[in-house]
Amino acid sequence: MAGNTFGNIFRFTSFGESHGLAIGGVIDGCPAGIEIDQEFIQSELDRRKPGQSAITTPRSEDDKVEFLSGIFEGKTTGTPIGFIIKNKDQRSKDYNHLKEVYRPSHADFTYDQKYGIRDHRGGGRASARETATRVVAGSIAKLILKKYQIHILAYVRQIGRISMSDQKHNISFQNIEQSVVRCPEPETSVKMIALLEKLLEEGDSTGGVIKCLIQNCPPGLGEPVFDKLHADLGKAMLSINAVKGFEFGKGFKSAEMLGSEMNDSFRREAGKIFTQTNFSGGIQGGISNGSIIDFNVAFKPVATIKKVQETVNKKGDNIEFKAVGRHDPCVVPRAVPIVEAMAALVLVDHLLRNNLYKKDSL
């Protein structure tokens, strides 16, 4: 199986399956001398892990990361950083009935077609459990970004048909994390929670949208042709399980605008050049312009629902089945730290490409 490594200079490879002994990863290209804050890394994992509230899957995983290499006396050594997260609460018997069944909108059928074999326990390699390893790698990337005062902030702006209002908000990490669904608008958060409680009772699911803001990103990150900054961000986001859409800046709404409406006019004040608007989402020509990088990530509904569905089995028979097991009615709240992690991996990779990282700046 190819395609398990992400990045050009700051490279991350993940491994493991949902119901195996452990999941883990290897980070290569990490500069030496980065102070590793284990409490911060664990807190990021805790934001993603299952069992956070009554509206998430009750699977209970500590998600404790164990570093195996690349760190000495609390700092990175410049050598590959290896780590594992042990699986502890897998209930493989819950998936026995799926051994011969292709679940609708899952990777069961496509895996069989590609490899001729699949791990039916929780989806195996296709399980969203793999994203915990991304959060570890992204947390280390965040520690590097902190040296540049670059901040990544993501939050839930829509679940199902319930969206935040268009009014300006004072959005902070604190008011995002105060919400069970990670929506910083309290009245909208209450409505989202009520919807998810209803879907949990009905055995159904829904999708949503995460907005991500990257603040204080310097101008000049990104390559002008194939490795445009927004192209790499798009690939990063679309590699996350259940993601079906990515847009930055005005996105699809830009197709309705006139050039006189869309263009971000430049202005110079106090020796600094900036744009008066940010319809481009902080990226022009594939390169950051110094404005806030602004993008949205759309997630589809969780495919596993507790309703009778039509499908086929490995023999090709048309059958009906009803899923069992432990699943979220919506993955979006738990996906917020994953979106941030993947954005951090992209930014650090481009920082290293630009040679902006200096040893004496640590």
C-alpha cells in the first residue's frame, strides 16, 4: 500500500489499523532542538479522542502517545521521531457480521477491488482512528509554528442545516472548547447539540463544516505551480476521512462576483503592505500574502447508521443489513484538531522549503 507519507521536507508516515495492537507514525525532517511539550501533545489528542461527551462514540481510548525515538532530554535530535498509540478498547466481535458485507459509503468494496483483501474490523486502515497519529505529528508542527507566532484556530461553523450567523465574532480557543460541539456561538451550539441528540436516538447521522483560520502567517509561503499553498492545504484536508469539500477565501461564491468586487486592494501604512479585504483567503498565486488564511472543510454524514440499508455481500447477493457498534452521529466536532494538525503539517513543510527556519531563532 502506497500513499502513507505526507510532506516534502517535514515528512510524516502513519501506520496501523483501528483494531490492531497499535497505531503510530514516523516524523522525518523535523529540525533539532525543538522543545517537546508532552502535556500539550496529549491535550491535543484528548480533543480528538472518542468518549468526550454523550454525543460521541462511547469507545474508550486513553490515546496515550509513547515516543520511541528522535527525542532526548525533552528536545528533538533531528533524527526520525517514532511513536505509537496503543489500541485498548477495540471490540472486533462487533464487526463479525460485516466480514462478507459491503457497507454503503464505506471503503469496504473499493478496498476489496484494489487489494483483494480487507480488514473488516472497524474499517482497518480506512478507519478514522488513524487520524490520531496525524494529531501527534501536527502537534509537533504546532510547536515549531509557535516559534514564529503562527496560530491555527479551527471551529465548527455548521452541523447539518444549522449554521452560525454571519455576524462578526470574537472567536478564541477558550470559547470554542467551552462548547461540546466546538461551535463558538452559544445559541447555535445549543441547537447543534439538540440535533445530534435527536439523531443519536434515531440512529442516523449528519455532516457539517469546519472553518479554519491561520493567523500571522508570513507572506511568501507556497510554490507558484503544482505545490501552491492552497493546493497543499486542499490535499491535506481532502485526505481526512469523510471530507468531501474544501474551499478557501470566497471559494465557490467567487464565481458569482465581479472582479471589481473580488479584488483585494493593496495598501501601505507604517511601512507595511497589506490587503484591505481578504476575499482571496490570504493566498494569491498559490503563495501566502500575509493576511489571515481562511478556508472551510466540508464533512459528509457518518456512513455507519443504525437503520436498515440495502447493499450487497461479497458473493454479489442483494441483501439488507443494520449496523451495530459504537459510532458518532457526527464526526465534525472531533475533527477540529485533525484539521488544525494537517494545516500545521503543511505550513511547517513550506516554512522549511523557504529556509525560514533558523537554528539561532529557537
